[in-house]
Amino acid sequence: MNEKNIPPANAVGAKTKWLLISGTALFAVLAGMLGWLYFDPLAGSAEGTSDPARIDWMFIDAGDADLVIAGRKVYEANCASCHGFGLEGQPDWRQRGPDGVLPAPPHNETGHTWHHHDALLFDIVKLGGQALMPQGVTSGMPAYGDVLNDREIESSLAYIKSRWPGKIRRQQEMRTDKSR
């Protein structure tokens, strides 16, 4: 056998190179598509959307002092007349009125607000309680999407959360984390 006809041990044929390059390119395209589906770049903005599923990323920071200060003003101007200046809610908030509607619940630790994740709380304020209730259940919570902008809604919720005891706030943050 002639030594000139034996390819070197590390030589790669043109067909093999083509398969490696096209396989790598195909893998990169598929990985990019899967990444785009998983990390949808459009899901990062709640502005102008009424689709509750579009803001499941939301985390409202009750430790942001500027947000909480702004939120107190928003809350007192728009929420306190029903939910109370001390977040105490209306009396007998668990008993339906004659019209079948529950009174405004407290937003302090005695209520159920902290049982919900941030995106749901945001949606309830923006879209109104009725938009998220099961059929046959009536909510008296009006929609504030035409009254408050998204940042004002976020700030009012930051104010509410800032008033909860640390243990309650941590439990609600865990619910928010699990909702993502």
C-alpha cells in the first residue's frame, strides 16, 4: 500500500465538515426558538394589556420607599373610601349584602389580599374584580384601568404590602415567586 493514499489520522472530510457545521447551525436555531418561546420578549410589559396572563412576571417591591410613598397617596385618594385608611375593610366583609355583593375586604393581615400573587392583585385593580370572578359570583371592585396608570396601580399595591407584618409579606412573596 502506498503511503500517499492514507489520509492523516486527524483529517476530516468535506462531507463530515458540512454535517458538523449544519448540525451546529440547526442546534443553534432550535435553541434560539426554544429560548424565545420560554423567555417571550413581549411578556415583559403590562402597558396597555388587559390579558391577565401577560403580566405573570410581576413583582411589586414593598421595600421601595419612593414607590410606597407614592402608593400611599394613590391608595388614600382611590382605595381608602372602601377599604379603609387603616386597610381595615368594611364591616362584615365576608357576608354578602342584599345585592349579593361582598363588602370591600381588608387589605391588612386580617384579610385575604396577601393570599394572592402580585400579578393577580394588579389585574384585580386594573380590570376590576368582576373580570376575574367565576360565573355566578359578583364583585363590587370596580376597574381602575381607566383611572390609574400601571405605575399608580403598582405603587398602591406596594403601599398595601408595606403595611403587612414581615411574616405575611414573606408568605405573599413566596406565592408571587411560585406563580411565575
